[in-house]
Amino acid sequence: MKVAATALVVLASASQAFAHYRFNQLIANGQTYPDGKYIRKWTPYYWNGPIEDVSLPDIRCNANPQTADGTVDVAAGSTVGFRVDQDVIHPGPYTAYLAKAPTDINNWDGNGDWFKIWEQGPTAISSSGISWDMANREWTFKIPASTPSGQYLLRFEHIGLHGASNTNGAQFYMSCAQINVTGGGNGRPGPTIKFPGGYKATDPGVKINIYWPVPTQYIIPGPAVWRG
Ligand SMILES: *[C@@H]1O[C@H](CO)[C@@H](O)[C@H](O)[C@H]1NC(C)=O
Ligand SMILES: [Cu+2]
């Protein structure tokens, strides 16, 4: 039984090398924008593999992200999101964060205060296992209405937890888009974290065996969601 399970995991790992995915389309203003539009393209942009070391700057907006080809106006309180380019094949949570650029976003690397605006954990937990949303291609959520106006990086993240029982075995897939929040409020977003720094390799939602023994809960990494 134990041997069979291990063999399955090895097989699954081998087949995953060519089956990764990118969150490559921003959704805002009722549209799904073209591949890469308003997104900080990582290097090389075709690379669809994960970031695995949460202590590296790559955990912020993927590997060597480039300034986006524009910043899109998004009304506070409106719906935004991301679309993935192929099926998400790994089990794990989804999160979204914002960080406000101190001045021109084009000259800002995102080394600032990030607050979480949305998260999606397991769809079900039972004695036989944890279930995750792997059927969707799009995830959407709202910019809190009281978010102060200004230029922000919007960071979307999925964590693949299939190998997370090993240190640095969790796989982080993330994209950052440049948005200009308009019509915002006087909210005081928080709590905030830094990327890197806010996640630890030992966080209970980062280093976890999601298969056995079946966990009774899953704690999504990062701060509590700020709802405005
Ligand atoms: C952001 O939106 C405000 C309000 O419409 C506008 O005045 C400002 O120029 C915009 N900034 C950028 C960088 O697009
Ligand atoms: Cu993988």
C-alpha cells in the first residue's frame, strides 16, 4: 500500500514536467485581456514552471519580472481576476494580493507592503482527503471598495501542494499585473507582508503532506484577507 502510493507520486512527478501552467491573462473591466497584457512578464515568459524557494525575490512576481506594457485603470469595488493558459494540474489554494507603488509603478519593483484581498482554500475536507478547485480556468474577486486610489501591483498566486511534504517542495505559480485603482476610498489596508519574507518554508500551509495522514484543516499562507 505504502509502496504503491510512492510509485504513483513518482509517476505523477515525471508527467508534470511538461504540463505546467501560467496565469497569463488579466481579467478587469468586464474583459479578459490578451496574453501578457498589463502583466509583468517573467523571464523567460514562456517558462511555466514553479518558484519553489519562498526566500527568493522570485516569490514576489516570478523570475526577473519586466515592467508591464501599460497600467490598466480599474474602479475600486469592481471585479478583477486571472485566467490560466492550461488546466491547473496541481492541488492547492489560490490567493490575490495588492501592493501600492510609492510613486510611478513602472519604476517600482514591488518591494513593499502587500495585503491579501482574496483567498480560496480547499473546496472540501473529509476523512478520505482534501479537495481543491482544479476545474476552473478563471478566478475572479473584487478590489475592496475602500482601497485608496493609486497604482498597485495585483499579484495572483496558486500553490501546488502535491510535493509539499518536502521542504521547498511546494510549487508557487504567480503573476503580477499593473493596475491603477480609481474612485477608491480611505481604507487602511492590512495586515501586510513582504515578498520575500512573508512566507516561510516551514509555514503550515507551505510544508504539509496533504495526502496522509489526511489533514483536518488547511491554513492558507500569508496574512488575513483585508475586506475593506
Ligand atoms: C490613474 O487614474 C487617475 C484617475 O482617473 C488618473 O488621474 C491617473 O492619471 C491614472 N494614473 C495612471 C498612471 O494611469
Ligand atoms: Cu508541478
